[in-house]
Amino acid sequence: MAIDHCYICAENPTEARRLGPSRLLDGRECPLCHRPTCRYHLVTVRWRWRRPDRALDSTQICRECHRTYQHRNWDTINRDWIS
């Protein structure tokens, strides 16, 4: 799923030029803040589901949500956060 811009790159146009337009091809919307983020500004977070099978799962969120630990408040009833 490609995006048309990255909100982090928009704040730093020099970095956006250095990374090039291909950064948007694997970009996606952050599931927490719902802002478009390029592949270079996504971070993988992992959790274990709180259901009987305790399966591991992961997704990618934007660097800013990860830096401020916003993912730790996301669905805490069903998830035990690992990273």
C-alpha cells in the first residue's frame, strides 16, 4: 500500500530528498495516529495476545508514536507489549 507523502519527511525536506521518492512505496498509515509514514520512519512493535494461545504478533507504527510509547496504551486489555 503506497502513500502520497510522509508527515515526518514533510517536517525535514532535506532528509526527504536524501531518501528519495521510493520511500513512499512501502509506506503506510500509522495505526495509532493515522498519519501517513514512509518506510524509513516506521518501527516494528511486538506483543503477545492475552488470549489462551498467547500468540505473538507485530505491526509497524511511526517513529514518533514509538518514541513517545503511544503503542503501550493501544488495546492493553488484549495485548501484553513486548517492544
